[in-house]
Amino acid sequence: AQMNRTVRKLTGVSGTKFLKSSVNAMVKTAQTVMCSYNQMRDQRQLAEKQEESARASYEKAQTMAEAGMLTEQELLEAEQSLLTARISLQSAEKSEASMKAQLSLLIGRNPDDTEIGEIPPANVDFIDTVVLEDDKKLAVTSDSEIQALRRSSSSGSAKAELKSRQVTEAKSRKNLEMDTLYSQITAKRQAFLAAESSYEAAKKNYSALQTKYQSGLLSRQEYLKGEVSYLQQENSFKQADRELGQAIAAYQWEIKGV
């Protein structure tokens, strides 16, 4: 009987709103975790390349040490660098697996049977379509705290005045939050454009690096170091893209009152 009463409540207007609110909160959380997972995956891929580069440097150091061209101390330093790279790789792998498990739990899937794709690129031009004042009004309308204040009883002039002041203050806070979120989108877009410019330059350098390596003008060790540098720039660009997307999502969720 108790469950039947609960079901009847959930099928009503208030229950539908509650379910919609709960779903939105879950989706928002899953979006955040997915961004974190993609970041962890990029870091793991970079750590793999850094380990490969450190291993190549150590192998070269071993060869040079055997030929008497390297001191024992220099060989130990190369070995330490390889050990550090391997520890970083293990840490990155654990972080990626943990984040994948967390995301899989949120979406009700087995992490071993789930393949997670890339996040779609952020809409760089989103802010050009924003009408901030209109969005502020929508955010106020969607805010449960403001709506609860408006619906609260206010018998007597003193209570009515207090209620009016509380509503005004709540609306001011909401408007300030929207201004802040809008500013964050602007800042993240500027950071994205800067990262994009650096990434385009890195792609040209990487292309030249590949040509030299294929022509035999670079050793494998030199090539791997250049590849690590390229992946670092690529990761910075992808992270800037994700952060812009997250800033846009935060603004859109605020409009929905989530």
C-alpha cells in the first residue's frame, strides 16, 4: 500500500517534476565524470608515450655505457627516469580505470563491456548566440528556491516586505551567477583559441618530425621525444576544448535550474 501511494505521487505533477529534476542531476553528473574520464584517458596515452621514450633513452644509455661512453651515474639517472615514467603510467592507468568504473556505474553498465567514445567538440560560437538578459529571466523562473519564496505565505505588511526583499536578493544572486557563468564561457573560449593556435603549430612541427624520421635523419630516441612534445600540445588543446564545453553546459544547466 505504501509503494502504491508512492507510485501515485510520482505519476502526479509534483512527482513528474521530481523525476525530471533527478534525471537532470544525474545527466549533469555523468557529463562531468565523462569529461574527467576523457582527460584521464589522454593522460594515460601520454604516459605510455613518455614511458616508451624513457625506455628508448635508457636502452641507448646502456649501449653507450657498455662502450665506455657514459658514466655509471648517467646510466643510473636514465634508469631512474624510466622508473619514474613507469610509476606515472601505472598511476594514470589506475585513474583511468577508476573513472571508467564510476561513469559505468552512473549509466548502469559493466565497465568491462563498455567502450567510451570522445566528447563532441565544444560549440565555439555558442556565446555569440546568447541573449544574457533573456537567459537570466529563464534561470530565475527555473530556480526552485526563488519559486518557493514566491509561493510562501506572507500575511501582514512586515512579512510581505520581508518576502519581497528575500525574492529580490535571490534574483540578484541568480543574475550574478549567470553573469559569472557567461564570463567563464568567454574566458574558456579565449583559452581554447590560444590552445588551438599552439596545437596547429605543433601539428606542423610533428609533420616535419615524421618526415625527418622516415628519412633517417632522426634517431628513434629523438623522434619519441618530439612525439611526447606533440602529444602534450594535443592534450592541452583537447582539455581546453572540454573545459569550454563544460562552461557552456554549466550555463545551460543553470538556465534549467539544475
